[in-house]
Amino acid sequence: MRALIALGGNAMTSADGSARPEDQRAAITVAMEEVADIVASGAQVVLTHGNGPQVGNLLVKNELAAHVVPPVPLDWCGAQTQGTIGVLIMNALEFALARRDVAAGRPAVLVSRTLVHADDPHFAEPTKPIGRYLSAAEAAKMIAHGQTWRDMGTKGWRRVVASPEPLECLDAAAARILLDAGFTVVCAGGGGVPVVRDGAGVLSGVEAVIDKDLTAALLGRQLGADTLLIATDVHAVMTGWGTPAQRALGAVTVAQLSELAEHGEFGSGSMAPKVEAACRFAAGGGRAIITHLATIKEALAGRAGTVVTRDGATH
């Protein structure tokens, strides 16, 4: 089995969302214990991960130092966090595999790019909020550096960026070579570093945030993965969330889940992108699973989580 596992932010920070270095190291160590069991079973594994808290920390540093050094662009922040989180994953997974006396599946990290279209309509009207709230005066300093900020009312001002559609994971070929050589590959962290290609074929980074789960679905198809597993902080997709009618979904078809999404069952900033990613991947014939990090082994065996396929089967 070739599985692509997309780790949510809960796997990168402490339970209360703290993102201090020690919190990140501890959380990733726990997550890699789960991943090591899957690698030890003989599966080929690709890992992607979120990077929201880590990029948020870099943005605060940008803001505090804006009067001293120019803020680094958002694509640089993405690349930096891919490297930082990747090293933490490598260290933790290597140790977890060694404790299991497993020689195969050593981790390799790719700082990787995701192609988006320069004319993507999201660039014309950026809406994805990132970072912390600032006063109007503080936001003005960042606007002077070319950033887009919006007045959010009583909370203050917040930066907004585009969230364009991922078109291609440009480093999938390298990931495939590493997989075929027996490595566990960490790739497309944070949705990948967003880049555009100009008329001459030159690539350049852009100020954007790509949804990591949509990129994971795309990367999974490019790598020929059998399964896309989206690990989050709930055990399954729920309908009627927060109401007495709340119900967990088990095996479900792409058509059934898409219909629920069209009727507004899932929050736009939380579960909806995961559902969309799962449907995109499963529509191509694979199996997509949404479940809690602690139940990924059971979910891969078909015993937990929401399992999405074209025909509703769990395997």
C-alpha cells in the first residue's frame, strides 16, 4: 500500500495550540509513533503537514522587525517552515523506527513547490486571513511593505492573502524516486511553496497560502497513492455538528459526501476543505479517509474514521 498521510495542525503543536519549540518537538514525536507503526507494517508512506502556527510565528517576527529589516515574503516563510518541521519529523521518525528495529522507511524531506495560475481569481480578491490582529497604525506599517490588510472590526486589522487552486506539485517526480528507493517522504508541507510560471518559463514565489489538503489530494494522485488519509482532531466527519442530531459518517460515496457539502453541512474554514480534498482524491478511484491522528492505524485497516470511495466500500 502507498498511503499519503496529511497531518493537521494538532500534530504539530500542543493540545492547547501552543507552538513553542518544545511543544512542536513533543507533538511531532507523538505523531511519528503512529506513523512508525504504519511504516513498520510495510506500507510506503508520504507525509504532508500543516504549518499555520509556524508561519504565524514568522509573521509576528516580520511585524516586530519591520522597521529594522524588510519582512520576508510569505513563500519564504513556507519554505522555512517546511525545512524546520521536516527536520523535526526526520529526527522523531528515525528514532521511532529504530526502536522498532525497522531499517526500511527512513525519512527524507523535500522542500517542495506547488504551481498555481498567475491569473487565479483568488489573487484579485484575497480573503484568507493569516497571522495576528493588529491596530490600524501597526497594520499601516505592513501595508507600506505591499501587504493587504483588512479592518476586522473590534478585533483590529488582519492580513489577508490569496488561496489559489493547486495545479501541480512540481517536485512529485523527486518524491516518487525517493519512495521507490524505500524512503518515507515528507513533501508539500503547508500545501507547498506557491509559485507561478511566467511566459518565459521562469518560476517565482507568490504571496499566497494553498490549502494543504487540496495539495495532498493532488500529490496523492501524482504519486499513484492508494489511500489519502487526512489526520485531524475529530474521529470522523460529522453531520449536524453541534446539534442533537450530530452523527458520524462511516463509509460514504463521493456523491453522498458532495451532496452534504453542497447543503452546507461542513464549516468553510475547518471541515469543508478536507471533505473537498477527500472527494477529489476518491473520485479518481482511490480511498480517502478523514480521522483522528490517534486512530490512523485503525482507519487504514477500515475500522475507523470516515472512508470515502466512489462506491462506498471501505477497502
